Amino acid sequence: MSRDDLDRVRRRIVVTVCPREPGVVALALRPGEAARPLDAAALARALLDLAAEREVRECVDLREGCAGGCGRSGPNVSVTIHARPRPGEKPDHVAIGWKTYVYSLASLGSLTEIIDDVRQA
């Protein structure tokens, strides 16, 4: 993504992953790749790596915390979608949308689907 493309991104996302949840999910990182087992820590690292790879790292915040679904094995992920602040403004904490991947991560085509939420207008 070029700098001009990044300047047009109107969203930022905050991804919450609970590092204490046991369990793994089998999920491809990128479209067309084979699924691989990811625990909560590996999932968090992969999300940040994918954001950097797709050149939207500054639009993605990762938080450790409860994402819901503690009753069964995770990992589980919660995503809040925020408007991206204008240059010089501080980001607010008012979500304009959210997605919860509680017990449903394995249904994604790849982990990049979460990161691509920053590109949608």
C-alpha cells in the first residue's frame, strides 16, 4: 500500500486477544496458504506481522484482554472499528463498529480478513 493509499484509509482497528485462553485454531495467515495451528500468542504476533506486511500497522492496535468466550477453548478475538483521526488529532475511543470472533476464527478464509477491516470505507 502506498503512502497515498494509506492516507485514504479512514479506519483504524483495535484488536483484543486474551493471552490466557488455552487452545489453538487452525487458520491460514494469507489467502491461498495452508492452515496452521495458532494459539493466542502466535495469533497476536501474526496479526501485527500481517498489518506491517500490508503497510497498515499504524492503523492497527493490539490489546491484551478479554475478548469473550472464556467458557471454551479459544483463542478468541474481538475487533473494534474506529474512525481514523485527522493528522494532529488524538484517536478517540468511540467505536463505529465491531466484530467478535468468539469460536468462529476457523471460519475465516485467512487471518488477513481481520486486518483488511482498516481498508473498508
